[in-house]
Amino acid sequence: MTKKNFFEKVKYFLILNLGILLMSVGIYFFKTPNGFATGGVSGISIVLAKLFPVVSQGLCMLVINVLLLILGLIFLGKECGLLTIYCSLMLSLENMLFEWLVPLEGPLTPYPVLELAYAVLLTGIGAAVIFRCRASSGGTDIVALILKKKTSLNVGQALLITDCLIAASTFFVYDVKTGLFAMLGLFAKVFVVDDVLDSMNMCKSFFIITTKPEEMFKYITDDLHHSATVFEGKGVYTGDDRTIILTVCKLSEALRLRKRVKEIDAGAFVIISKTNEIMGKGFRDNTL
């Protein structure tokens, strides 16, 4: 293993665990004390901990996750991978650790809307980070995959059904107000996860129309370490020949490329647009 590969793996591991930690903080400090069972195993454990106070929410999470992982290994096999097992167990163990280190007797603040916002944001961003690492926190994701395999439901439909049932149970276990907050949190979480994933995947595509293509190619390949696609064109108004360069880069690289294009060719015509669905070498795997 090269030094670069080693640091890439360390970076990946740290980012993955940051996502797990964000989810754990959102669940333990904001969801659990308020009864915001917005779906997933955390939602089930919140409801069960309320019904059976002798069992902690963290222990419920651990037991349910272990049972679901066993079901996943039986019905899904390789689809229930090592990363899913790791994330699922770490999420449960971190909640149990919080229960031991920072015992809570109730919500942190008297403002349920504020707490719901943090519950949705922290768990939503954490889930998005985990998904971005091509992993899963397990739980009801495993149930959804099993339902997909055994029925005509797709994963999205199966997840929505299971999460809605979990959130709806809070109307009966807690009260109407908590139930309404749980349902609101469930729907808000969907948008947060989607938006955060889109932001993480955000790139910029460049259409550069220039008379100095060679210098552009050199900067794109040597400095940004990307490739490009080239078209030959002709200006309708001037009739002059032009080279059209199409390339895509990450947000951190876009400002550098924009500045360099103008330094190389002040008369270049540049079209820059946002994009977050890119498949190919250097971006998302073509097999996804």
C-alpha cells in the first residue's frame, strides 16, 4: 500500500465515523429525549424505551440492529456488507456510550421546534455522509432491501412505509403533539438527506470556447489532473475557427480553472454550470 493510498483510507475512515457520530449525537441528545421517532431503528428503540422504561434506548438499538443484521446476512448475503455491519454496531454502541457518559433526564431545552431542527439536521447530515462513503447505517435499510427482494416494492417505497409506521406509533405511545413533530421530522429528514448529498456531489461543468486550446489542455491535465473532450467549431458572426473544450471539475477546482482560463485567453467564451450526477473516472464509479 502506498503512502497516498494509506492516507486516503484514513481520510475515508475518519469521514465515515464523523457521519456515524453526527447521527449518534442527533439521536441521543435531540430525538430520544423528545420522543421524535422519525423512523429507522432509532425510532423503534425510542418507542420501545418509552413502553419499557427498564430497557435503555441504546440497548434497544443494539439488540434490534444485531437481529436485523442476522436477518440481512440470511436473506441478503453479500448485500449486507461489512460496512453496514460496522456502521450499524458503532451507531448503537455510541448511543450506549452517551447514556453512560452524559445521562439525560429530559430535553436539553424547552423549545421542541429547535430540538427537532437539530435532530433532523444532525441525523440527516450524518446519514448523507455515510451514504456518500457508499455505506449504510443498516437498520430499516435492511428491512427495505429484504422487502424489495421478496415483493414488488422498491427500496424507497419500502423505507417510506416502515418509517411512516414507526413515526405514526408516537401518536399512541406519546401524544398528538409528539406524533405531529415525529411526522414532520420524518418528511424534513428526506429533504435534508437529498440536499446534503446533492451538495456533496456538486461539481462544475465548463464549456470553454477558445483560440488557445493547447495551454488550456496543459492546465487541465497537468494541474487539475482531469481530462477533457474537444470539439471543433466556427463562430457564426466572425466565421473564425474555435476549439470547444468540455471538462468537469470539483467545486474547489472550479475557481482556479475559471481564473486560469481568463489568464490564458481573455477573449474566451466560457459557460459554467452546476452538476451533481457525474459518472466516470475520477468521479462516480460507472457501475453505480
